[in-house]
Amino acid sequence: MASVARTLRRIKEDLHPFLPEASILDSCEEAKHTWRKCKLGPVQTIHLFVVQVLCFNTAMTHLRHLADAAVNAPAYCKARMRLPLAVLQSLLRKSSQAMRQSVEAGAGEAARWCGLRALLVDGSSTIAPDTPSSQKAFGQPTGCKPGCGFPVPKVLALFDAFSGLIVEMLGFPLFTHEQSKVWALHPLLGAGDLLVGDRGFCSFAHLAMLAAREVHALFRMHQRQVVDFRPHRKPGRGRGKRRRGRKGAPTSTFVRRLGKHDQVVWWKRPRRPKWMTPQQYASLPPTLLVREIRYRLPRKGQRTLCVTIATTLLDPALYPREKVEALYNVRWTAETHFAELKTTLKMRKVKSRTSEGVRKELAVYALVYNLVHAVMAAAALRQGVTPDRISFVDAVRALLSAEPGEDLPALIVNPRRPHRHEPRVVKDLQDTYRKMTRPRAELRRELWKPLKTKGVAA
């Protein structure tokens, strides 16, 4: 593996256009963070933090073996703890904006969909060490007994659809619905932007909140919502949801037909969701114009998938049905982005032992991920392909092995395989041990009990 000193110099060169030292110091002042002059100030700590995560989250004690100068692990740990979370979140937003502007300047109109900046929102999760702080902040799955499971932070991320860059990434308790927290990402959206998400984000309240900001929306319809494409139908009086296997009647009012399985309807404001305050609910309009589209996806070896979309893109001339369907298919790239974070960069299990440290670690993972995607976007521009074709793993290897001042080589271009389908099975049966159903202390006492009866000391 490359030395930290050489990698640090290389990272500083790549980060400098998007994250200069002055920007780090400004973010510290904005967060009212004060520090004394020492070897591990905010700039040095953030640079080491970035390199540690880029080197697949290597241990703190390993940094001293890789660096040309000694890195004291306890001092570095304390420096990370002193660094406020607000500083890292501010740096993520600033660097992401600078990177996206650089990518859009190079790609031009290709970086937009029908003239709109498309963004993807999705949720995932990670695993944190079993500590009281993380257990209290995030919680663990209900199927795990106390002492037998790990805290599971829920992650909510906002991606740029063209470049894959992370605009923001937040951590919440496990039992938190994404729709109850997605409003925290709305200030990062501008008028004319387009937000794309799965069925977990589709509701009247969310669409109306986005429309108030002049932000377009494109979500898959919730599976319980009834949609009827018969023209001039009468609206139902019920809640418009499937109950006990019966389809029910839609509560929407038909407006006009745009094509087969393509219509514009009025959605009525439902009852107030639990996560909304009465003031927020009162600000919602009584009705909202929504376009509903349904199409089918044939899949080899599986039943045909029927997809129903709800969107505020009402004009069929500006936003043709075929392009809308293709854009929703791009939403699945968010799963690829999370795989790059959790599998390639090893974010599936974070190492920080406090809830605040977990959130800091997630922010730095996002910074490192954006750095790699910025390298991918630059390589894509040089090699005449789109950023999603460039290999993420190859970009990470190039960053770790390149010398300071050296131009990055041509990166691997992945082939397009839109009809590729693989069964979801695992060949490597590496984990054959029994699962923990009782705390380890109880199992240990049970293990030593027969030996103690024989007089063997533990």
C-alpha cells in the first residue's frame, strides 16, 4: 500500500480545487470551533481522516506504520473527537457544490435531464459498534435480544443523478421512516430541480412540500395506493387504499388523458401524517395536480414488473413518457452508489464508538466517495464516456497509487449491460458459525460451568 505521506500529498492536490485549506478554516469559524496550534489541527486531522477512510478505513494504530512521520493514535483520536460534526457537514456541502459545478461545466447539457438537474434520494443502513451511546442513539433490530445485536444507524443520502456525487448524507435512528426526515434535504434543492425516489417517498404531503419550493418530483406509487386509468371515472369516497385483498376505489379525480396508462389527476389532501406538525399540514394546498404513468418491465426468469409512477412533470411535450420511464430506471443507480460506499469503501461497518463519531465517520465517507467520483467524472470527460461507465474500484486504486503531480491514467470503462440478470444467491459460505441468541457473558458462564465443577480455574 502507498505511504500515507505520499497519498496525503496526492489527496491534497485532488482536493485543493474543491476543498482548500481556507474553506476548512472558514467552516471551523462558522461552527465557532476554536483550537490551539498543534500538529493535529483541523486541516491535518481532516486530511488524515480522509486518507484513513480512503485506505479502506484502516486502523488508527496502522497510520504510524504507513506515515513517514509518527502519528500518535490516541492524539489523532482526540483530535477527531474535538472536531465538530457541523464542520464536516459544511465541508461536504461546499465540496459537493464545487465538484458538481466542475462536472456540469465540462459535460454541459449532458449533465441535465430535459434541462432539469435530476437528483436521487434513497435510504440505507450501516452497522455501528455495540456501545451504550450508539444503542441509545440508533437502536437495534427488534429480532435481536439485548446484548446480541449491533446498533443500526439509518442513512439518508441525496445523489446527483448524472455524476453520482453525494449532495448530503444524514444519519438517523433505525426505526425512522425516510419520509419523516426527507424534508431536511429540501433546502439543498433549488427551483427547477427534479427529485427522484422510490415508493417510500411518494405521498401527497411530500409532493406538495416540493411543489411549494418549485421542485419537480418523480416517485414510484406506493403499493397500497389505488390507481385507475379509466377516463372520466368517478372518484371514490374512501381512502383509496387496498384493504384485505380488495382493490378499492381511487380518491383522485380524473382531469385528462395523455395516452395509454398516462393521465393527469387531482390528488386530495389526506389526513395529517404523524410526522407533520399542524402548522406544516395547514400550509399544504387542498388539491394537487399529479401525472400518473404505468409501464411494464419484462424480466428474464421472473414475472413482469408493473411500475406506476407519480410525478409533477405534467407537460407531455417537454417531458415525454419514454424519457420519464427511462429516468425512473436511473433511480436504481442509487443502489449502486450505496454498494460502492458499503462494499468497496467498507462503510457497511463503521468503527466509531460514539453516536457523534458515527455521524462524523459517515460525513467523511461521503467526502471520500465524492473525491473518487470527481476523479471518475474527469476521466469520463477525457475518455469520452459518461461518469457511470468508469470503474469506481479502478479510480480508488489510481488515487492510492498515483504519485504527487502525476496525471491519472485512463481508467477502466465498464460495458453497458442493461439486460444483465443474476440470481441473488451467495456461493461463498464463509459464515458457518451459529448466530448469537444470548449475550456472550451468559454463554461464557455456561461454557465454564462443567469445568468449575471439576475444579478447573477459569
